[in-house]
Amino acid sequence: MMKTIRYICMSDLHFGAGSSLFTSMKPPTQDEKTGRLTARRGSRILRQFARSLRLLAKKHSRPGKRPTLVLNGDILELALADLDDALTVFEDFLVALFPKGETPLFDTEILYLPGNHDHHMWELSREEEYIRRRKKNAPPFHTVSADRADGLRSPLLEETLRRVRSDLKVRVSYPNLALSADERTVVIHHGHFTERIYYQISQMRNLIFPGRTAPQTLEEIESENFAWIDFFWSTLGRSGPAGKDLELIYNKLHDPTQTEKMLHRFAIQVSAKNHPPSLWDTIRGTFVYIVIRAATRRILDTEIHQGKEPLNESSRKLMQWYLSVPVKHQIGDVKRLGFLFGHTHKPFSENVSLEDGASVDVYNSGGWVVETPDVIESHGGNLLLLDEKLACYPLHVFNEGEFTPDAMLPEGDRLKAMIVNGIRRRRMRLIRRIQSEGTMYEKVLLMTKGNEWKKHLGSGLASGPKKKKRKKTQKPRKSRSNS
């Protein structure tokens, strides 16, 4: 059992996303003066989660050494949510963690590692820093060292922190953060570079120019692929009404059959060239669809959409290469290495062997979103706790197929009840969307899988107080007088 907590690492909170357990489901209201929609706020789950963290820090910290929060990517949802929504929920989280008038229970410096869904936070920090360095004629850069001290400032995040407390600070490191103690080094990375899709530009370049050397360092990998990551996963949420449509498309992409139907319809419309599609257009569109489907399957074959295994074979091999080559190039040889990541939304812990025979303790912190009416039992959320010697304790909060929080988590039962009901409400919202806005295929899917979804929605739920049925009051009958 862990006695002292030095770091609390979490990831994939996706603040601002409607699918996030930490974003309130109440729809935004319109401001009467400005006419603007108000930003989304944090949920009750977020406030209870913050309370559990505070109680955990209070119980397991040493005087003068408060736990440091490590926010390991996809904290802000910038692909499928408005920036104002994401920052407002983030602010609600900070308010709950650092109540006004109370002595902070956490280190006032927060460590932030952007992921793929909040990659733009890194771009903002990087460009601000480049402006300062350019005054000294320093060259452009795309990554920083893994040393905590080399983390960059973030004016946007700092402004949000100052709204809560004047003494809060943030350091932004990307793509890795390395912590060392007692000949042990723990590397923290969001996890997107354990999947080939985030090397897409490098792979395309290798196909076109087969004689070139593939990127081996983190600077090379990021400089070639940063625009691709930033465009597709971290800026679409600012596309106005189009961003909302893209969110619907993203939700459809979670179902392979629905994805193929959508792509087929798109290919035929492209072939028709602004007129009603003919038979020839349909045939030509089918060939276009085959090409698009092959490319899209490669894009959508991400770890999040895989089955029950913590990592598929492709991701496992790429993770081993990432630790053996780019990470080793960045931090050098270390005796005892640990690796903490998220991204896949599937929490797990295991020991992984590298090609040189070294073994690495690998921990995944899972995720906190509900994206499909189906129960994905491998999805869930963990907190990764590190003590002063950097030994890691994965504190289990929930899995979709199992709602048994770790006994070490304060008020875990109360948080469990909120999470279970939060998952249920979000699944019900997805089903209602299918009923009202779904395609014919989705509605057929609802008919065939409706009972299965209903069964999962009713299992293990924390039932609230039952509403009393109102008794119908009978009106006294008027007596008829004999005439």
C-alpha cells in the first residue's frame, strides 16, 4: 500500500466534450444581453472526482511535499468541442481542486503534457517561446527535452489558472516528461506516438521517396507530423457549426458498417459532380469508395476502437520501438525504466520487454468518455500514483464492465454511483440521437441491439430515490335531485 504520493498522473479527461463524464449534460443557455451561448460547465462527477483527489492528497502527502498533478494529454477537447467550453470546464476542475481561502493540498505548479486532442496547446506554447528565442537568433524547434525544468510557459493556460488562484503555474512539456529518483526513471507520454496513424506524413513521404531515412528522433517525428496532428485532432472544434457536424461524423466513425455506408454515399456524390447520380456515377463511385475505404480503414484502425486486449500487436511493437529508439535517443541509457501513458482509454499495467533485453514497467491511465451505446469492458479510468522513489500504484476508479473502485480511493462509492449514472445518461442520449436524427441503418441497429443496450443501461446502476406516484383524487359526484 502506498504511503506517500509524490505525483498524481491522469489523462484523457476530454474537458468540454459532450461525451466526457466531467462535462455537464445541461445544454448551454443563451445570454440575454450578448445573444451568445454560455459555455458548458463541469459536471457533478467532476466535483466529486476533485473532492476524492483532495482527500487522497490530504491522507497520503508529507508535510512540505505536496503531490504534483501531471495532466497527461487530451485534458482539453479541442477536436470536438469549443475552446471556451473546454477551458471553462478546466477552470471548474481547478476551482474544485484549489478552493478559495484554503491552503493548497497540491503543488501549485501543474505539469501539462499535450496529447493529440489538445495538441494545439503545445503549438501555442511553442510559438510563444519561439518568438522569445528568435530575438537571440535561436533556430525553430518542435519538441523540448524531457527535463521538467525545460517545460514551456502557456499564456492561455496561465490565464485560466490565474482566474482561480494567483499562485498557480503550469509547465508544458512535449512529447515526453522524464522524472528520476533512486536510479529509476519514469517517462510520461500521452501515447499517440504508439500508433502509426500519427506518423502518417512520414509514412507517405517514405512511400514517395523510398530511399530516404525514416525519422528516428522525437524532433524529426514531430516536425514532420505536427501539422497533421494539429489539423485533424486538435483544431476542428473551432470550426463553428461545421464543427458540430464533424462531431456527428466522428460519432458515426465508431461503427465500421455505418462508416462504410457514409463513405459509399460520399464517393457516389463526388462522382456525380453536382447532378443526380446516374447508374454510371454509382459504378464509378463504387471504385472511388474502394480506394477511400482502404485509406480510411487505416486511419480508423486505432487502438481505441480495438477489442479487449490492452494493445494490439502493431501498437505493442511501435511502443517498444518508441522506447528503444526515440526515447533512448532523448534520455540516454537508464537502469530502471517505467512508462506511463494514456490515449487508448484502456487502463492496464504490465511488464514489457524491449529488443535489447531491457524490461519496462508500463502503465496506462485509461479515459473518461462514453462514445458508443455499446459497453466496452476494456475502457475505464485509472489514476497513476507515484511515490518519492517513483514506484507506480495504478489506482483503479472504474471500468465500464466493472464498477468496483479501489479501496484506497476516498469516497469511492459515492464517485462510483455518479459515474455509473453518468455513463447511463450519456448512453441514453446517444440512443435518443439515433431515434431522432439517425440514419435508416442506425435505426435498424437500434431495433436489433435495443434490448442489449437496455440491459446494459439497467445493470449495476445506483438507483436514486423513487418518485412517489401521485394518487388520483376523485372529484365528489354531484347528487342528482329528483325533479
